[in-house]
Amino acid sequence: MKIYGLTGSIGMGKSAVAAMFAREGVPVFDADAEVHRLQGPGGALLPAIEARFPGTTGAKGVDRAKLGAAVFGHPQERKALEAIVHPAVRAARRRFLRRHRSRTFVLLDIPLLFETGGQKRLAGVIVVTAPAWKQRKRVLARPGMTVAKFRQILHLQTPDAEKRRRADHLIQTGTTFAETRAQVRRLVACLGRKTGR
């Protein structure tokens, strides 16, 4: 089994592209979805998060606004949260890989792939990208998003140009949905040939 990483900066359309790969029958591990599950109602990480960040969890799981306020702009607090979350996500990823070990290739959807050095153990990296103006328009349309918050998120992420430079494959989402889906289908066929799928 070959393992490919799927990544892209905020607002680039990575989640939509991941869903397209899944519809093509490719197993996709969604790190963000796993974090939401672990932090949702009854989630395994709630006790540890509440102990470290009192008042940030409740019956509905993590209160994302409260937890965000506790860690956003505070590097040490963010590291403390990552020390709770990352090991649990890695364990879930290992279970995913065991479950799909008979497949010829799978995708790991990891937003901060380059930032965490996760690309080193992969067969290749697929970067989802779009023009900067389109990225900005998409992100600023999100509820609660501000220009300052957007800038701070971009500051924490590897720049899109650098991601594109380091990518093995690119998926452009600044085009139509149909064209993006066609790019995904071509890449699935290409990777299937490379791995003998």
C-alpha cells in the first residue's frame, strides 16, 4: 500500500477535493474530522482538554470559540493542546492504515502536513491550490472570520507557493467543479497505474 498526503492552505477547497477522491473509491483519512470526533460529545479527549483548559468543554463537547480564544495567538497554549490532540490522531491514523492495508493506495488528508514534517513518510504529496483572491473570498465568507484572523492563520501555515513547489501533484480548485473533479479522476487513474491498482 502506498500512502499519499493531501494538503492545502485554508480556503483552497481541500475538503471538497478529499470528498471527490472518496467518491472515486479512494480511502481517505480526514485528520480534521477525527479531531472533531475526539472533541465532540463524549469524545475521548474531553477530560484532558478540560483539565488543561478549564471551562472549554461541555455536554456538546469542546466549545470551539472558548478553546480557540485560549490558544489562538498563544504559541505555548497551542503546543499544549497539540500535545493532547496529535497522539490521539496518530493512533486513529494507524488504525485507518491497518484497516485499508490491502488497498494499493490511500490518502491522508492533513491540513498542516508540511508544517509538521509529515510529508517525509509518504509516497507523495497532493496539494490543493487556488488563486489568492479566490482563497481570500472563500475564507472571509465564513461565519466569524475577520481579516486579522485570516492573516494570523496564513502566518501559521506554509505559504501556498511553497506548498506548490514541494508538491508531487497539484489539484487546482480555482476553476469549475467539473474541471476539478476531472483533475481528481485523472490523478486517481495515474496513481492507480503507478501502484498497480
